[in-house]
Amino acid sequence: MKILANDGISQSGIDQLAAAGHEVLTTNVAQEQLQDYINKNDIVVLLVRSATTARKELIDNCPGLKIIGRGGVGMDNIDVAYAREKGLQVINTPAASSASVAELVFAHLYGGVRFLYDANRSMPLEGETNFKGLKKAYAKGSELRGKTIGIIGIGRIGQEVAKIAAGVGMKVIAHDSFADKAPTVSWDLFDGQSISIEIPLVSKEELLKTADFVTIHVPAQTDYVIGTDELEMMKKGAAIVNAARGGVLDEVALVAALASEHISFAALDVFEKEPQPEVVLLMNSKLSLSPHIGAATNEAQDRIGTELAEQIISILG
């Protein structure tokens, strides 16, 4: 059967599907042409990531579709409930990219506490003429070790963040509206030893007032999880990271909190207006920015491809 991976799929996934007798097409079809392409080419499975959407109209007008797959965690670009009502299987890969997203969070945190996000802008411009001045400007960094990280959303990604934080020597606290008990996370060390820790759950207010660093790991929401009131609750000089979904953090309130220096720095991998983030964010010297690359590692894409392939083969036979 024909499978369209419209936003791409790893070669390992292609190979696995091909071995099972399926044809994988990786043509990137424009959204407005997708319906016609699916019908003309007898596509049975549509695979997307974050660029392509699968809404009600597409589902209604592509009767040959049997499966819609999302390479990643969130499925807010798919009308999931409607697709399932119409008899389609909707699949995703919730665990495949967790470690990659967590590592990106710490890439931003390490870059933030040592001002790398700004130094990387200034050094090409002033490094030759103002080296001593830049050295003085960036000389008041801090360590993550011994600080408190507050994780909002302690699902798969949040737990991966907790593992790294604990390994760094940070104190870890979490808030999750859907967790009824403190989760225990465990991981293996290189020498065969295993570590297991329990992550204490606290109220959202306590987390915001206590944490030196706040990181958000929740699905897409209708309302902000962090807005003006929440930012004001945070410790003066604290920092915040959003590598979850655009729209869970109020960007206007964030810019104001950065301007007042209540928040020392922030990191954004996702934006309310993707793929055209607000210029005020792009030009802000206190923001560490990346273009929605949380899951964009070779390892994560490999896992995503093989997980999707296994699910498709299981469904189609």
C-alpha cells in the first residue's frame, strides 16, 4: 500500500515499511494540493510532523485514507477525534523524541546562565575591538548545580528533563495537573549502575515561587499556562524555557518581564506565530532562540521512523 510521508521520515522507517511490502513516497506536497495528491495516488497512510495539517475537510475528501500518523508527540495539527469517528487510525510516537527535547532544554539553560545566546551575537561584531569589554559584560555567569528547576508537566519529556537535572546536581520539583502521585524516574549509568529518584510534586504557585529555572512540558492549551500573573510569581532573576508548544506561554507578558528584569533570560523553541515569530522576540537580547528543533536529532528521527513503521505494519499487516 502507498504511504505518503509528507514531512519526511527516516531511512530506517522507509526500509522497514518497504520490507513489509509498502511503498513510501516522500514528496513534499503543498497543503492546498494535498487532497488531490492523496486521491490521485491512492494514498492509504498520511504521515506528518508539524508542517502539514490533517483537518476535517481533508479527512472528509480523502475516503481512501486509513491511517494518519504524526511523527512526534503532540497531534494538534490533526483533527484526531473527528478522524477516529470516521474510522481512521490515528497514531503518533510519544516517547521517541523525549530525550532530544530534554537535551535541547539544557542546551538553552547552559547557554543562558553563561550568556552564550548573546555572546554569540556580540563576538563576531565586537570580539576583535572590544574583547575585554565583552569579557567583563559576560563575567557574571552562574552554575546550574545546586539550583532548583521547576518542571511544569512531568510526562515523558518532563521526566527526561528531571533525569538530566538530577545528574547535574539540581534540585528538582514538578507540577502536573494530571499526576496524582510523585513519579519515580530511573536510568542506567555507563558502568551498569542504576539510579532511581522520586520527583516531588508541588502546587503551581509553589513551583513558580521556588524555582530558579522553570521549564514547560505540556500539550497545546486553549489558555496560557504561564501569563502575567505566573511570571510575577516567579523569583526575581529566574529564567524560563518553553520547548513544548507555542501558546502555552504568553509572549507579550514574557517580553515585559524581561524588560523589567524580573526574568533574567528566557529560551523559546516554539512560538505562538510559527513559522513567523514576532520580530520583538527575534530581536530580544535576553532570549535564547531555536526554530522548533526539539525533536530534530538523528537519533530521535530514527526512533520516530521505526516506531511509525511498526505501528503501520501492525495495523495494515
